[in-house]
Amino acid sequence: MANHAKLQIFSTETAKPLTYFVSRDGGSGEVSPTTRNADNTLQNPLILRLSHPVDLSSDDRAVLQAITSDTREVPRRTDIIHEGDRPDCVRVVMEGIACRYKLLRDGSRQITAFLVPGDLCNPHITRLQEMDHGIASVSPCMIVEIPPSTITKLASRHPRVIDGLVWASLADESVMREWIVGLGRRMADRNMAHLICELYTRLEAVGLVEDRSFHMPITQNELSDALGITTVHTNRTMADLRDRGLIAFEGRWLRVLDLAGLRDLGQFNPQYLHLRRQRSGSDLENGEV
Amino acid sequence: MANHAKLQIFSTETAKPLTYFVSRDGGSGEVSPTTRNADNTLQNPLILRLSHPVDLSSDDRAVLQAITSDTREVPRRTDIIHEGDRPDCVRVVMEGIACRYKLLRDGSRQITAFLVPGDLCNPHITRLQEMDHGIASVSPCMIVEIPPSTITKLASRHPRVIDGLVWASLADESVMREWIVGLGRRMADRNMAHLICELYTRLEAVGLVEDRSFHMPITQNELSDALGITTVHTNRTMADLRDRGLIAFEGRWLRVLDLAGLRDLGQFNPQYLHLRRQRSGSDLENGEV
DNA sequence: CGTTATCTTGACGACTATCAACAGTCGTGG
DNA sequence: CCACGACTGTTGATAGTCGTCAAGATAACG
């Protein structure tokens, strides 16, 4: 916990060729991490994400599709937003996995959140303030940058989209609280089970779980920095989950063999993710949220 | 970390007479925890809090003073908002200390945040959704309840107040991230030092630190549930901080004897609290944020 | 003045860290 | 095509932080 000597600083220097979309890991090898519609067009993860909390009109969807069409590649392990930056655009992860992180003076790192497709890096559109943490890609990512002016237009013409964004922001906060609970009160195996359940559920919500397995580019080293343990302990804990028959790895794909068992171990209740819209009786009567 | 058998469930049954304002702890005994102006009128912590990020006009202040005048007493250790509630008002802590918490199935509890005067319990005014965690008083508290209609009016007539509330919400998020870092990567003594620095700085921002000491109603049991350790370890760690000459207790007041040393141990950098408005060169030129 | 909550201390054990070494995979370059 | 180096995953031995259990001391409260 104290001195993590070898630190892997994220650097834009370490750019590597983008091989992420080339299936190279046996198993579900042919499947691209990005979900496709029946007609083989790409599913838009932001639309999928926002469709859970709010009812998007076809117009809302069209606008979101247009806004997110201009994606930019970010190589693996590259800062998307540096700590101290004051970003002038709202950034959305469209493909790949990223993370929020903070570095400590002793060189250790703590990841405070994982970002999956459909997640916003800096959702606080009203105040583009200085970042108190960094955001970096874990796998190669596709991201879009939305200028504040576009958000302003959305606010007047597509209020439900804004509603969805606010809702997503609340969900992110809830996830942070759950991480606090996990780091404070769950043993390593339980917390790892919980984190896997979280990723599973969030990825499923944007159509990235197929046949109970999902692409898992997060290394044990990165997992350690998220779970607050060492890589050695991460390795042993993960071997434990495998030995118990809860999960299995097929190349870089993680398959959940026993979802009920994994949820039970992690005491995972998906409610905190706020994926579904809450409706009280009166809401249903009014028809409008 | 595993089985915390004895759990102290917050219950409204345990209501006790409000003796908080009766000074009963030697030392700075005569001082009420609430700061007073020179003319002995009460300082409004919400106004103090919001004054840091934004420039409030005297009109803004007057409105805030009016809105927060109707306070309600909450006894010690009483739920202010239950998990699962869908509160119909925004609640603000005006006096005392409260906490956000989650209970685990095994009976253990994790506190995810402390609320000090000027903090909002449920700042997400646009969406009054179901609470995914509980909020309870730690000490007796005075709180106000602001109906959504009032917030709506504020939005049109006092935009800077809303700006301040949003800013405060961002600061709360940042605090959560720092707790994740602390629970994941800081040893107990460092994390305790960090938490004390956090409370010190936040209380100072609303005028509740006098002569390097502040009212500390949080018990070691509650501290344990915040730091993710046992009460036994909390006790020993706290004794350690005392023995090192960093802090001292005078009744229920915590005096910081060596602020520099405490900050160094906890590697505390107050920047993440976003107490001060950030100004770039252009901001200063424009004069308007 | 007794009862309860809170704080304190000691002994022991469990979980996790640290240190070290090695195996497997992958991309690169000869 | 193979060798090399870098990264990632794996395993063993040992040490340290922290948890558990138990008991007592102190202080608050009716």
C-alpha cells in the first residue's frame, strides 16, 4: 500500500499502432467490441446509454448520432484529459475503456472510475473547470468532442437528452459511492467480484456483452490500482475467482460462468447503477416524467 | 473488514434531547459551534460556502438568508433522508455534522461523506430521484428544506446562486474521489490525517474553525466507518497522531497542533476542495465568470 | 449512583504487502 | 524465421498492517 516503486506514467509518447479492432485472441475472436445492429450498422453507445433513463425521440436519436459521428482515435494508455486541464469540450467515450485516476506523491496510482462506451469524461457542461484528476485510455479508444455551444443548443431543443446526461452523471456519482463502500468494507475477492459485476452490467447496458462474456482489456496491474491492492494480490484473487468457477478468461475476453454466484460474492445489487427509469404510480399516470 | 457484528442502526427512536448547544466540554466551552458576526448575529453557512466559488450580490445573500431561515432540528443519529426515499425538497445542513452512509448485508456500514454546515444533502435539484444511500445526523443538526419551486425561482432570478450550488456539487464529487484514493492507497494514519485536514479546511471555509480547533462530534466508531477500519485500529491510529504531536483533544474539540505536519502526513493538498474560484487571465479581464 | 456509550489496551490471527524469481505473450528487428 | 526485449501474468517466502476477541477504564446520562 505504501511504496509502489514501479509506476507506469501515462504518456502520449507510448503511442502504439491501433490493433484493438483486429481480433487476435481466440474464442469470440471474430466479434468486434462494438455492437452492431441487425443490418450490421454500428450501435451508438451514447444513444443506448441515454435510452435507459429517458425516452428519446427519433429526432433526439438522430441529433445524438450526428453529434457523435466525428470520432477521434486515442491510442492505448494515453491521457485523454490531463489533471489540471481546463477542457473546452465535453468528451464522450464511444469505443474502448478509459479510466479516471489520481497519482500520489509516492508514485502509486488510484483509479477512481472506469469509463465504458457511452460515458462522459467531463459531464459538467455548465462549468468547464480545472480537472482535479486525469482521464486516460486503458484500451485504444474512440472518443468524440462536443463543444459547449452544441450542448447549449441541445438544452433548448432536446431537453430529454440533457435529462439523460444529468441522469448519467447521477449514476456516475452513485458508482463512486459504491467504490468507496467496496474499498472500505469489502475484502479483495468480494470487491473484485463486485467490480466485475459492475463492468458486466454497464457494458451490457450498451450492448457490449455477448453470451455472458465481454472484452476485458484491463490488465491486472490496472485492476490493482482500481481495487486498491497490489498486482500480486490481484493475481491470486483472480485465480481464486477462476478456481471457484465464477469467471473464465478466453484470451482478452472475460466470461461470467456463474453470474448469480458472482453477484452473491460481491453482494452486488444493480439498482445503484440507476440504469432503469424509476416510475412511481403518479408518474405512470402522467405519462410525462 | 469482514464481520462487523455490532451494528448501530440509525433510528428515529433514539431521539434524545438536544444538548448540543449547551457547552459541556471544558476548553473552548463557551463557544457555540455556529460562528457569529461581530454584532453577534449568526453567520449563514450556506452563504459563506457559496461565497467562495461565486460573487454573491447583496440581493443574492438576502434571498439565501430568507430561504434558510426556517430551520428544523434533527436529533443526533437520526436519518435525515432514508435510502430509498424520494425527497421532495432540497435539504441543507445549517448546523451540526451529518453523513452519507450505506449499510452492507453483513451489518457493516461505510460512511461515504461527511456533511458540514452549508452542504446540501441532495443537490440534484433537477431530478428528485430515489436515494441510493442514506443521510443521517452525526451530531444534532439544524437543517432547512427548500422546495423545488424555490430553486426554480432562484434559477431565473439568481443565477449566481445556482452557479454556486453546481460548483459545490462538483466539489463534493471531488471529495468522493479523494476518499477513494485514501481508502485505496493510503495507510490508516495517513488517511486519518487527510480526513482531519479535509474537515478542518471545509469547516474553516464556513467559519467554524477557531484558533486551530473545531468541534468534533464524530465518534471513533463513526470515524472507523468512514476510514474503512475497525474502531480498535482507529483508536490506536488516533493515539498515534496525538503522540506525534499533530493533534490534541480538548473535550469534544479537536485542535490541530501541527497543521504542516498533518498535511504532510496525509499528503493533503486543499486544491481538490475547489474552495476558491479559478481565474484564468481572460477571466480576470472580463470581470465576469 | 448505576447504566450505557465511548474510549483504551493486550494478545493473537488473517488479509494483504513486499521482495524475488520465472513463465508466457507480443511486437520488433535482425 | 527466429531472437530479443518489454509487458503481463504467476508463484513462493516473508513481513507488516489491520482485524478479531476480550476485557477494562473513563465519561456521559437518567
